[in-house]
Amino acid sequence: MFDILLQIDSTKVATELLSQKSENVWGVLAKGGLLMIPLLSLLVVAIFFFIERWITISKAAKIEDNFMSIIRDNIVSGNVTAARNLAKNTNNPVAKVIDKGMQRIGKPIDAIEKSMDNVGVLEMYKLEKNLSIISIIARIAPLFGFLGTIIGMLALFKGIAATSEYTPNTIADGIYIKMITSATGLIIGILAYLAHSFLQAQIARIENKIDAASAEFVDILQEPTR
């Protein structure tokens, strides 16, 4: 019985602490002033586009390990139609680049490589779409934070000059509150920068896959047919 009561009391204490912590966080953020609204809006926009780009990039990165092996076997055996059907039915940047190369079979190798490069550039553009928004947020969020701090400090110093009621404690508390926007802006900027860098790294992996597949396809074209 004692153990049960102890567990209930512990649960209540933990719940109260979490509630107080949550209230304290929101209370501190609310003290940041009106500029906290655009800052939090920037955070929401960054999260939205990160999730949207992450879903798109994850889908683009999925391709069967034996994709190029099947393409090689079909082309070497002279069954280009089967190879093209496989590429068309695979919704992937690598498959689209290879399909473009197969459309140019019979033309000089340079022309084939140029066509595949053009498609590769277009696919990279599609993957990087909206990525610049996250990059912009990473740059401007800290600026919004600094702006909020500067405006708050100007108001604080104006109040100090107008009255003698301020004490070192109240001044320090005022400065602490005005620094909230700077801290929030920096945190949002860092998170957006990390998100942008992560997505760029994933896109670079897909670009490497495209380059490797393109080089392998050119090698396939130079192999003798069976």
C-alpha cells in the first residue's frame, strides 16, 4: 500500500514539474515581444519545407540494387525495349537519366552523355526546389532575433533615462528579457542550417548515384552485343 501511494505521489510531482517547465518555456517566449511571432513563423515554415523535401528526397533515393544489372543484361542481349520499360516504370532520377540515354542509342557517345547530363541537371533542380527557403531562414532568423533585442534595449535605455526608479536588478532582468529574441533567432537559424546541410548531403548522394549510373551506361553501350 505504501509503495502504491509513493508511486502516485511521484507521478503527481513529475507531472507538476513538467507542467511548470512547459509554462515557464512558453512564458519566457511570450516575454520576447511581437517579434517572436515572425520568428516562430519562420520555424514553422522551416519545419514544413524540411519535411516536404525529406519525403521527396527519400523517394528519389530509393532504387533497386540490381537496376543497372538488369539494364545491362537487356541492352547487351539486344532487348532495348525491355530495358526502356524498366526505366519508364521506375520513378527515380537515375532511371530517368538512363531512359534518356536509351532514347539516344545509335547516336555518338558525346551526344548521349550530353542528353543524360541535361536530364540529370533537371532532376537535381527538382530535388533542390524550396531548399533555398530553408537556407534563407537560416540566415534571417538570427537577424530578426537581433532586431528584437536592439528594439527592446532601446526601449529599456529610454526608460532608464526617463526615470530613476530602475535598479541594477531590474535593469539586468530587462536585459535578460530582451535577449530572448536573440537566443530564439539563433536557435532557429542553427536548426535551419543543420536541416539544410542534411538535405544537401542527401541530394549529393543521389547525384553520385546518377553519375555512377551514367558512367556505367556508357560502358554498357561500348560492350559487344550477344
